Amino acid sequence: MIKYEKVNWYDEELDDYYEDENDGRVFGIYTYEGEDRIDVTWYKSEEERDFAYDLHSGVADRIGKLE
């Protein structure tokens, strides 16, 4: 089952780990298959990230109902 999680570069403390600001892309979406994180996408604005999250979540919900 595919799941999505909204994340923030700073909340994940990735700025400390990578010692950079990710070119301003600090709003992210983690994609999970089961318990495994299989992808991450970063966006410059929270609005852009939230739009993508809503889009992906809706698609995932419809696919899940078809299985």
C-alpha cells in the first residue's frame, strides 16, 4: 500500500545533516510502500507541496479501493 507523509526539511533536521538549505526546497512529501520509504520530493512552498500531497493522496485512495 502506498502512503504519503508531509515533512519539513528543518523538522527532519536535514539542514544539520547536509549542512545546507536544499536550495529553498524545504517542504517535502515522503512516499512509502508498506513501511519502506521509496521516494521523497521537495517543494519551495507549502502550498505547492500541499497541492501535490492532495493530488497524490487522492490517486492513492482510488487505487487502494480498486485492489
